[in-house]
Amino acid sequence: MKELLNGPEKSKYRGLFFRILVFYVCCNLLANTFGQFQTFTLVQADASQSFATGVGIVLNMLGLLTISLFAVASGGKYRNRLFGAGIIVQCLSMVGIAFGAGSLWALVVCIGCYNVAGQFGGEAVYKVWTQESFPAGARTSVQGFINGFSRLCCGFFAFVTPALVMPERIRWTMLGFAVLVAVGGGAGFGVVRLQKKYGIRH
């Protein structure tokens, strides 16, 4: 990986590497943190523990079903459009949760939209990008480094997670998550642009 990032095509590979890194860190911070207090957020909106847990299971299953659609679209011409739509819907979902935190069903709808959109603008597309953007001999090293760095960031972020979920802070937390999605999306669109520039994908 070091040779790749300092070799003759270093400008190309550094651009792709750092944009994919930023995208995945943002994506993983959101998924890891939001997943920890999704049920808590529903309970704060007066849902019973059993209802919140049941809804969480159903919505996660919906996300799993949606990933099969991404598998079909991942090699097609609509992948980048679906990625853009996924980022927009995730942003709107976080904003919706921020301002609809008092309404149980508004939360359910927003969380459901996030779970679906995340399949098109989240970890799955990151894995496709790393496979497409780097030579076969370096893909494992690049993906392993990005995965490890992202997990490290999530580990440090976990120190402040309990404070973020408090009822008086939840609105600002969700708005912060919307910004996180926007930053990650910006990096992702940068990857798309570089792939087109270097003929990796048209």
C-alpha cells in the first residue's frame, strides 16, 4: 500500500484512498453510534421496550432485504444515482428524527428510511469502490487499513456516545449526524468523480 501511494500514479491513488477513507469513517461513525441508541430513541418517544425492540428488528430486516437490490444495482449504470439518493435520504432522515423526536411514528418512518438508504449510500458501496479503484495486489491492504482506522475512530467516539443520546441533546446529535452524512457524501461524490476521470467507471 505504501508503494502504491508513493508510486508513479500516487496522485490518482492518494485521491481515491483519502476520499474513500473519509467516506467510510463518516459512514461507520453514524452506523455504529446510531445503532447503539436506536431503541433508546424510540423508548424516549413513549414506545414500550418490546415495541421499540420489535420495530428495530423489523427495520433491520428491511435493510437486509434492500441490500439485495444494491447487489443487483452495484454493477449497473444507476449505482451512482442510487448512491446520491441514499445520501440525501439519510440526511433527511437524521433531520426528521431531530425535529420529530416527539412523534413515535415519525421516528419509525425516519429510521426505516435511514436503514433502506444506507444500503445504497453506505458500507456496501465502500467495498465496491475499494475493489474497483485499486490493483488486485493492494486491495486487501487498503481495505484492511481503512477498516481498522475506522474501527479505531468508532472506539474513541464511544467515549462520548452516552452523552449524545440524552433527551436534551438528541436534536443536536441528529443534526450533527446529518452533517456527518453530508461530509461523507461529499467525499463519496469525490470518489465518483475521480473514477470517471481515470476511466475506472463511466
